[in-house]
Amino acid sequence: MIKFHYTPPPGLPELLFQDDHLIVVAKPSGLLSNPGIAPETKDCLLSRCQAAYGELYLVHRLDCDTSGILVLARTKAAERHLKIQWQNRQVKKRYIAVVAGHITPEQGLIDKPLAANTEQPPLQKVCYYTGKPAQTEYRLQAHQGPNSKLELYPLTGRTHQLRVHLCDLGHPIIGDTFYGHDQAPTNTNNRLLLHANQLTFSHPVNNEIHTFSCPEDF
């Protein structure tokens, strides 16, 4: 079992958009999307946003250490509509990450099935026997010294997908304390360098296509 030390950053997540049906916020690294079992995890993005904006329903989640765009619904009808889009892979997602090493080729598709690592929960692993399909497209944005800054486009939404895929490729994400920490050095940001940078989906009421962007801070 991997030990989890929770010391979330203070403050209300930045509001990117709101109307009568949903809100879009920028989650900071180190803040849980929703509460866990331990009492200290009751302090999370969902509870902070509910205290500020009233009744809300979490549509999707980001890992605690991942920052970026998160969508919450204000009604059950909006929640159902949005969750169907996520389940049917109709949502376009772009992440930014900094990984160890110079990745080659400079763009490609990582197609490796993922399964729970039962010996080290909550970790995941590549498994061709029991794993579920998982695909991630990547593209080099720039080299940063010995590292590579990437654009990531997950085609599926498995737990820890981006982190496991890149680690298995030999290029773990900088600051990742779960995967490849012996290969990926820490950084001056003292955080996982993974950020949900852009999200495109249909509005749950008028079906208009919305694209939200939130720049990374690393």
C-alpha cells in the first residue's frame, strides 16, 4: 500500500466559467477532486466549490497531484448529460507534461492496456493479460534541458493513464512520486509536472461546443 500524505494548498480554485448549469474551475496540484475515506480528505475541490457556489456534482476527476481544468454540474440533468459525453469519449482533452529525457520519436501513440497493481494499490500497471485498453497520443512541444515538454491527448480515461504510459515508455513525468521516481528527478515547483490544459465538450442544455483553456504554471 502506497502511503498518502495530504497537505492541500489553501484557497478556492480559480473560476474559469459559470452559468446556471455548470461551472469550470482550475484545480491546483495537491488538492483532491473529491473526498476520500480519511477525515482530512473531506477538504477537497468539491467541498470548497460547494461551499462557495452551492449544490454541485462532480463530472470527472483529476489526480490529486495533477492540475488543470475540472467541470462540475449544477443540476442532476446537466451531470447526466456531461457524464455521457465522458463515457462515450466525446470530450477532447489536452494535457501538458514535462518528462525525463529526450523522447523519440517526437510524436506517436502509446497503446498499452492498464490494470490495477494489486500488490501496490492504488497504483496501476501495464498488463497485456487483464488490462483494459488504453491509448495516449503524444507530441513533443519543446526540449527543456535534459527533459521534454509534451502535449498529451488521452483517447481513453484510465486511472493514472498518462503517468503509467510515460513511465513505461522510459520517460516518467517529472515530480511523479508514484511512478518512475527513481528516474524522474524532483523539480523546483515541488509538484507533478502534469496539467490538464484544454477541454472541449458540448454544453448540457444548448449543445454548443465549448473549449476551455488554462495555461500551465511550470
